[in-house]
Amino acid sequence: MSIVFTDDQIRALILEPKPLPHDYRKRLRLRQKRGHREQELSVQGAEGHAFHIILRQSSIDPLNFSVMSLSEKAYSDFG
């Protein structure tokens, strides 16, 4: 089932601070996958929303990378 967010809800989720845990560097060791390296981290936003931060980096070009922040609701549809 698709989840529909209003523009205001999207804006609020984007603007919500997402503090990283103190050990985030250890937990974000990128793992090799097919053609890229990837890792994800679950964080609690300042307003209490759950987010999944996903990092991806090309195995060929380390400057080619993506950082995605998905709300838990969107993540359940995405993953």
C-alpha cells in the first residue's frame, strides 16, 4: 500500500534534526555489494520520528555516492 505525504509533512520530515548516535562511525562501515558499497543506520529524529539513513558509494568512483534519509513509513514501502 502506498503512503502519500503532503508537502507540509515532507517539509517537516526533511527539517527534523536527525542526531547520529555517538558510535555512528563504527556502525557505518560500508559493506561491499554488487558494484557499490552500502550501509544503513536507524536513527530517532528530534520530534520522535524514526528514520533510516542509507549510504551508498560506487566501488569504482568514491566521489559517486548517495545519502538517503527515509522515514520509517516510507522505508517499509521502499525496502
